[in-house]
Amino acid sequence: MKEDLMDIICCPLDKQDLELDVEERDEDGEEILEGTLVCTECGERYPIEEGIPNLLPPDMREETPA
């Protein structure tokens, strides 16, 4: 995921802004590979896995085992 995407995405539940918590970037530092998006209003967390943000509501998401 490119960090520029933060300008256009929002929480699917309440349409509020999301904060980005980066865990891993690619070798160039341009792509976010792993991390979390957190809603500034409701606090819901959305994972970024293999560069893809999962913005499905929590009840529609498949949780990956830890």
C-alpha cells in the first residue's frame, strides 16, 4: 500500500479518518507491507497484510491465526 492512499481512505463504519501504524515497508521504503489502520473515532483496527489494506467491517473479515 502506498502512504498516499491515506488521503482518500476512511473508516468504512463511520467514515472518519484513519491513523497509520507501519510495521514493515519494502526495500525502497515506498510500499507499506505490514501494519494497521486505526479509526480516529471508533478505534476499529484494520490490518495491512502483504501490502493490501483489509477495510472490511470486522464481522465480515476472516481473521488469520496468529
